[in-house]
Amino acid sequence: MSASNFRRLDDAFSVAPQLVEQDFVQAREQGFRTIINNRPDGEGSGQMSSDRAEAAASAHGLKYIYLPVISGGMTAADVVAMREALASAERPVLAYCRTGTRSCNLWALASAPDVAADQLVDLAARAGYDLAPLSGQLVAIHHRGGL
């Protein structure tokens, strides 16, 4: 992984595929303040554990939040937890999972009460992520003003 794989969604939030220890140095150098890990421990071989990721974040002065979400099994509670994490996080935030898609989807769903669905879809597309499958949910959440 390299910092070139950090994909900015907006001024306060970026996503990335699985991080390695050197990425925490690059994240700090690029001004990130908080790392959110959306990947459950043991999901893949060779994946850095949450404990190691937290230690790497701490060693580089980064706040660390472990918010594991099972791939393909995202729940409303996961989205609420992401919204709460984003509200309390020092910005800018870098969130990661296996490919960045799960983190992007969580961000979009957590942001939907405040940001129009078409804007979220556009921001994600600029970063290389397709939110089209979530469009209906994003619109509904935005119109309700919450989950």
C-alpha cells in the first residue's frame, strides 16, 4: 500500500485499502489526525491486527478508532457507530478496510442525513467508488434526516 492509495472523498474524510505500518507514517505526514479501521481482525491472511494498527497510530500521534464491519453484513447499528465516530474524530480522517469500499459506503450512509445523495455519489465516483447500489438508501436517509 502507499499513500497514493489514500482516496479523498471530501476535505475531512479519505479512505484506503488495508494499511501497513508505513502507511501510518505517510498518513501523519499528509496531515491525517484520526484512523478508522473498518476491517474485523482475522478477515484476511497477512492483515495487520487492530492492536498493531492502534500501536502504529499511537506511535505517530494519530487517534485510532476500531469500528469493525463484516463485509456484506453492514447494519444500521454500524452506520450509527460510524456517524458517532465521525462526529467525535479529529479531522481529517482516514478510514480503511480491505479495498476501501466498505469504509466509503459507511461514510456515505453516515453522511446521508446531512448531504444530498447525488453529491455523495459524485464525491465517491471521483475517488473511484460506485455508490449507485446505495442510491435509494441514501435518498431515503436524506429525506428522513436520519436512519
